[in-house]
Amino acid sequence: RGRIVDFAARLVGFSPSGARLAYEDADYTGVWVARADGSRRRLLARDATYPAWSPRGGLLAFERWTGNLVVALVDGKTRWHPATDGGAGDFAWSPSGRELALAGELQVVGFRGRYQRTVFGTGPSSPSVTDVAWSRSGWLSYVRGGRLEIVRPSGSVARTLATGVRLSGNDGLTSY
């Protein structure tokens, strides 16, 4: 028999195994982790948002309200602060779980903060990147200037897949 647990949340994401969930509570106090049934709920980080599970589920990346990207073990005790230029904004884990891709200027960072490389810069006259995602086959997809594009993390083989792409309001969903 299932239990009903009363709490308000947004930005909920299940771990890859489905055993746990991470979320930002509706009162904006921070990122929480709980079992999938809602039990054993605990605060992982105050003043944080946008939790994202690593592919194997042992790490969570999230953004501090200051704009800094943080990667933490699920127990919250060990944390890394990947080198980023300014706010993390939109980000996505690599399939291996060793790197994160960051929107804005499309950048790839090692989650332990050892390196950061810009895939391509956007510059003041170039639109910034949003809706970044990393495929299992190693491509990065993103939206830039109304175009859905893909590129290898090295910056090679950039392609435009669709034009006229727009965000559907404030829900962060892309429509084609």
C-alpha cells in the first residue's frame, strides 16, 4: 500500500534507477533529495535550484542562487565547484558523467573543476545558447538564434537541424 507524503515541489527529477528523487521545494529554500516514495526527505543544499542527476545517479548538479554551478555526492558531504564563467544557467550531463555542458556560451567543464573549454563563443552580437542537451552518442544539441543545432563537444561538425525554433512561454519547453 502506498503512502501519501505532503510536500510542495517543483523541478522534480527521478534518479536514473528511479529509487530517489531530487527537487526544489515550492518555498524556494533549496534542493532536496528523498526516496521515490517521498520518505527520508532531506535538504541537500540551501539557496539552490535546477537539480540534475548524473547518468549513474551518484551525483547531483545544481545551481546556487549566486549563479555558481555545484556538483555534490547525493549525501551532500562532498562537493565540487566546476570552473564556470558566471552563472551556470542551463546545463546537461555528458553520457559518461564526467563533464557538464553549459548554455550561454556553449562550454564543457569537468565536474571536478579541473578544466573548462568553450565549444564556441557567442560574443556580444551573437545570440546565446539555451536548451542544451547531450546525446548518448556524444552530440550536443542546443537552441541558438531560433535554430536547433548540434555540434561535437570539440566544436567540429556543427549542423542546423531546424529553424524557427521558439521557447513555449516560461515553461522551458522547446517547440518545433
